[in-house]
Amino acid sequence: MAVAVPAVDGYVSEFVRSSADRSRRDVPWLGDLRKVAIEQFARLGFPTIKHEEWKYTNLAPLARTPFRPAGVHDGPGIVGEKLKPVTFGMLRCTQLVFVNGRHASRLSWHRPLPAGVRATGLAEVLRDDPMVVEPHLGRHARSDDQTFTALNTAFIEDGAFVHVPKGTVLEEPIHLLFLSTPSAEPTVSHPRNLVVLGPASQATIIESYASLEDGSYFTNAVTEVVVGEDAVLHRYKVGRESEQAYHIARTEMIQGRSSNVTSHTISLGGGFVRDDVNTRFAGEGGELSLDGLYMLGGRQLFDTHTKIDHVAPNCTSRELYKGILDGASRGVFNGQIFVRKGAQKTVARQTNKNLLLSNEAFVDSTPGLEILADDVKCNHGSTIGQLAEDAIFYMRTRGIDEATARNILTYAFAAEIVNLVTVASVRLKMNELVLSRLPYGRVSKEIL
Amino acid sequence: MALLEVRNLHARVKDKEILKGVDLTVNLGEVHAIMGPNGSGKSTLAQVLAGRVTFEVTEGTVTYDGKDLLVMKPEDRAREGLFMAFQYPVEIPGVGNAYFLKAAVNAIRKYRGEPELDAMDFLEVVNEGMKLLGLDESFMKRSLNDGFSGGEKKRNEIFQMAVIRPRLAILDETDSGLDIDALRIVANGINSLRGPDRAMVVVTHYARLLEYVTPDFIHVLADGRIVKSGGKELAMELERKGYGWLEEEAGRPPSGR
């Protein structure tokens, strides 16, 4: 099943080379975690398209690229001004900036946060207070059958750590900005994030992955999210990597009783993107809204797999992913919903809709439901289509030219997702990004 | 010079010839009704004039305001003052009525070298039209025709006409599927938009609309040709006798209606 042993060996020997350095810093449980992970990675290797989870996405180009570990620096040459295009204008938020996966405190800023809230780099916590993360790190995003999670876990260095204590409400969002600085040789970083919301707490967390310049690099991110009882999480992920970049990310969420999560993913950048979002309802009465928009062109590839695991009864999940594909781009949607035995009164809705703007674009959509309980309300569906010619004609008969009509319709398709974003300045930015990526030049801003 | 001059117009879809030599002259200020049985080519004529490419014009000419209409793109026809109210207005989810209409009005104004309407001016024009068609404010916030009832869709077409103010309006079966209240509202809208600077071509299957909108001329289209023209009294005759006798005159066996 595995290919490219030399590439796998490259990562393993890099692990061995740098292990002395790490073991000086690591607490014992972290050292053990790494050791297990690198063994899992060596055993699993890079999956081929024969692997069910990678059926439509060929990893060979990634597997044969010799990525070197991205250098440690806080991004000299990156000044606040340069971050403008990848931040959210007037949004009042705490912003943690990571350069090549490492927390750059020089570029970060903190707004006043309620007592007990932590928003900082994971490296700092592993150094000063490892007990806090021990119950969670590597416990939720299991790596026994996940090559990239195993690889990330073996190389855990830094990333975001957010902890909101019981009953605390964050009024302002936290923006986690992951920047990559491409160099002449392809580099890899493994951001590792941990978000823990205590019972009855509330937070809005935005993750952005971006690069200020074009170049080939590989971001291999893993995020574990623990949402306590009655807690509320609004999560946004904005994918704006370089179009030559590889981005593989996994978000593993666990939801406590009566927790409420909304997750919005907007993926515009990246040459090769794989985004896995999984959630598990561990307690009764949980709710999840899982939305995504991918807008692709050129030779971009976006592959998303989502898993929603209804373990507990009386939980509701609603999922809507939409794709707009132009050029020779490729999209993959794979959604799995499991309703376990005993998860009665589950409500699960899953929809994937795709708009193909060119004859060369291609999408594979596989919605899926597996139901082992008998008193549930579940449905799923997917569509793949083109812009409606009768709608274009209708608009033209009202004086609107053809290119604008196509743009308006394309925008309208995307807007359904963008409008779900409740943070105004984030929504505005999303709108701007969507408009700037419309294939027939810019539509007037009045459309907003 | 006539506003619209249709001469010997032939059109087909794939191998099927639908229009077989239509002649029609429309002057500013006139209202023409085109009647005829189902399948006679009424809607095809309307769509060909609006620029739908599904139909291929194989013969004949259409002159609009002295220009060759058939070489113009649909949007340019609209910008030159031609408007078609659709028999089946298209639902466009996600595109707001207000946004759409403003984009349309300003595209037309830009083409004519006029300054774009600002929000205030636009609102004024819109409010007038809404009053005319008995629409409330929430209407503008909804997506274009999305989830509208049949009557709402038809009202929206006439509302758009009221805002766009075309020189030539082609109303394709605007009366079909309307209950009597909606029919009265739509007819009232049409009547108040009649004037010396505007011409209308009302395509209809039933004479019902013509009880409220009195045309200057009535033409009967049968088997792709105009087989009879006359004044408003022709409507009554058609109502009484049906279309069969005219289809026979046109050299086709009656359709049995």
C-alpha cells in the first residue's frame, strides 16, 4: 500500500538526526508520544490511491519531494504592515502569528482577555506547564492509521494553544495566523494546535493559513479541539496558501453534552490541499453546523473529508459544503456520518453542491451515512452542475452583459456559505476574497 | 419610421420550423395583441425578438428603431429599449431583487451614456413601481423570483418593466396562470405604462387579459404565420369561435380545440 520509501526514510532520518536536541526539552510522555508516532509513520508510509481515504488524490508528487524542516525564525522582514492582506481589517481580536509553524510573539498582539484565558504558543506551554496539555495532546487526533497525523505528532514543536476556562465568554475572536515563508528549497512545517473550551464557555477562533510570497512548501497541520459541556465554539478556517503549496490539515473535535459548534471553512489558495474535519458527539444534545466553500482554478486540488460521529443520542448535525471549480482544478468531497447504536433522535443533514465553470474541472463527491440506530432523521445529497443558461439569458434580457451575469450567479452560489459567517469583518473579507476570485473580472461591490 | 418591423421571419429549433414567415409592424404608442392556439409560435416569436439563441433565424429581417435587431446581443437589445416579460420568469436564488434591478438599470444607463442612479434616485423609481404593482418593501429583499408564487413572478416582470421603462415591451403570456385579482393588478400596471413613447406587444392565449388591456390591433398567429389581423373586436370573435376556423384558413387541419 505504501510508496516512496526513500521519502519516508527522509523524514525518519531527520527525526533521528534532531532527536537528541528534542529529548533535552521533552517531558517523558511527549518523548514517548513522538516515538510511537514516528514508528507509526514509518509503518504506514504515504498512502497510494488504492487507499480508500486517498482514492481520488495522488500523493506521489508530495511523497517524492524532499521537504526540509522550515527554519526557525520569527520572520525577519515581516512587519505588521505586510500582514494587512491576510488579516481582517478593523477586526478587534487577539492575534497570534506563527511563522513556519512557530509562534512569532513579535508579530502577535493581545487584547485584554478575561481572567484565566490562555492564548499562546504550544512550545511555551510544553516548556513551562506541560501538565495542562498532557490530557489532550495526541489523545483526540489518533495517529495509528493516519500517516500525516503521525508525522505531525512526531515533529510537534509549536502551534497555538487556546484555553478558555469554565463559564468564560470571549467577546472578541482569536485569530491564529499561520504564515509560511517559502525559500529556494521546499520546506515543511507541522503546526500543532490545541483548543480547549471549558464547560459553558464561549469562543470564536479564526485559523488562517497563508503565505506572503509564492513558493513550494508543505504545511502539515493538526488541530485538536475539545468543546466542554454547554460550550459554544465558532470556528473559521481560511485557506490562502501559495498556489504552489501543499497543505494537509486535520481538525479533530470532541463535543461535550449540549455543546454547540459552528465550523466554516473557506479554501481559496493552495496547490494541493487536503482538509479533514472530524467531530465526535461524546455527550447528548450536541449541535454542529459544518460548512465549507472551496473556490478553485488553474491546477488546484482540494480534497476534503469530514466525519461526524453521532455516538450520543439527541445530537444534531447540519453540513453544507459548496465548491466552485474553474480551469483544470479538481475537487474531492467525502462526507461520512456515523450514527452509532443507541444514538437515537439523531438529526443529520449533509449536502455537497458543486458548480463547474469549465469543461476541464472535475469533482468527486461522495456523501455517506451509516446508521445503526432506528429512530433518527438523516439525509444526504450531492449535486454537480453548471451555471443555468436560462438564468444567464434572463439577466441579459435586462441589460446585464454575459460576463457580469455569470459572475453574479457564481457569487450567489458562494454567498450562501459566506453569509453564514457571523463576524462582520470576517464576512466582509470573505466577500472580498470571493469577489476577487470570480472568473470574469470583478463584479461591482454593490453585490454585497 | 416604425419602431419594430418584422419581415418574413422564419425560425426553427433544431429541424423543426416554427415561424414560417411572420410580418408585423409596430409603431410607438401602439399596443398589439398576438393571439393564437398553443404551439402556433407565439412564444417563439417573443423569444426570437429578445435574442434567445435556442431559436435559429433562417430567413427574414427584424428592424428595431432602424437597426438590425437580429445581430444584436440580448443585453444590447435591452439597452436599446426592448423588454420581454417572461412567460416563465427564472428563479435565481442568492441574487437579491434590489441588487439585480439596480444592476440592470445602471447597465442600461451606462450604455446610453447616462450617469448611474444613486441609491436615492433608484429608491424613488422603485417605490413608484412597487406602488403601481401593490408590492411591499420585503419584496425587494427577497431573492429574484426565488420561491415566488406564479402571480408574484408575473407582477415582478411588470414591476421590472415599470422601473426599466422600455420603448418596446413584449409581454409573453403575462396573464397565464393568474387569478382575477392578480390579473387586474397586472393589467393596471400595463395600462399605466401605456403612452406615446412606448409600444407593447402582448402575447396571449386567452382573450381574458384583453378585457382589461384594450389593444389597438390584434393579430392571430397560426402555424407560424399571422393569418388574420384586425381591431379589438377580433378578440370577441375569437372568444366565440375559437381558433379552428383560422387554422383551416391557414391550411392546417384544426387542432381540435
